[in-house]
Amino acid sequence: MYNLVMKDLKLGVNPAFFAFPFLMGALMLVPAWLYFLVPLYFCWITIPNTFAGFRTQNDLMFTSLMPVTKRDIVKARITVIVILELLHVVIAMIYGLFTIRLYPHLTYYFFAPHMGFWGLCFVMLAIFNVIFIPMYYKTAYKYGGAMTASITGAMLFAGVAQWIGIQNSFVYDTFNGTGVDNTALQISILIAGIVIFVACTMIAYRIAVKRFLKVEIL
């Protein structure tokens, strides 16, 4: 499986998308911005273009000719997706730390980039994965419908979460007020988000394998 992952990273993913998180992550430096948009660029740009590249290169046919199992093909591709997701989030988190230091007294209308917010971002990406991956592996070729549904799901979560964060004083206080000084609470939210991300991605993997085993590759 390691060779499949390296094949995708070296041949399938455009090198520009490894630099992209550094460029989009810089948007975290914009004071009091809608920071949910930063990881969403992964959904809007990186994944659509990457999977369009896989399709253009006829990667499915090429990979099927290799001495690998369908299960390993799915596992490797999901590993690549997760690597790119973590690249986007971790780099954005680093920029977020600078933002908090640069603007210590800034009044945030949207979520501030504290640890709890990144827990929400992991949940958003979990929703994206659990929709996109199983839908895509119905054919392992057509990605348009899966992309539309997964992006819609991620954006709906981000929109609803942000709306609640604005309208509900308790949620606002948790992410922007006195709750940001409660390190245990912030870490708990972050860990919960990571656990949901891992669980949803594993569920997506299992469903995708079952569906891909039924796909006939000509």
C-alpha cells in the first residue's frame, strides 16, 4: 500500500497542491475573518482538481493492472486524501496561532481560531469524507455527484455551526469568550472533533471497499 500512496503523491497529485495550503492558510492572518473558508478551499479546489487529474490520467485502469488488491487501492487513496486534509488544517492552525498573537484584543464576530474551532473543522472534514468517499467508490470514476453532495454537506455544517455560534450566547462564549481560557474545554472539543474525523473516515473506508469490490474495471 505504501507504494500506492507514493504513486498518488508523486504522480497523481499536482505539486502545486502541496504549496496551496501555505497560500490559503495565510488567509488565517486576516483579522476576524470567516475562518471556516480556509479548510473549505480544500473541498472546493484541491479535491476536485486532484480527482479530475486521476480521471484524465486514467489512473483507475493503470492501478488495476498493478499486483494490488481493491482494498489496498481504496486504502491508499483515502490515505492520500487524509494527508492533504491534515496538511491544510495543520498549516492553517499554525497561521491561526500567529493571528491570536498578532490581534490579542480583537473582537470576533465569527469563530476565533482557538483549539475548539479546529475541532469543528475536523467535524466538517469528517462530513465531507463520509459523503464523498462512499459515493465516489460506487464507480471509482465519476466524482461530480459525490463532490457536489460532500461539499454541500460540509458547507451546511459550517454555515449552521457558525450561525449557532453567533446566535447562541453559550456557544459564542465557549469559542470566543471566557471559554477560550479553559484549556481543558478547548482540548476536549479538539479531541472530540479528531475522534469524529477518524471514525467517519473509517466508516467511509469500509463502505467504499464494499462498493468498490462490486465495480467491474474494464
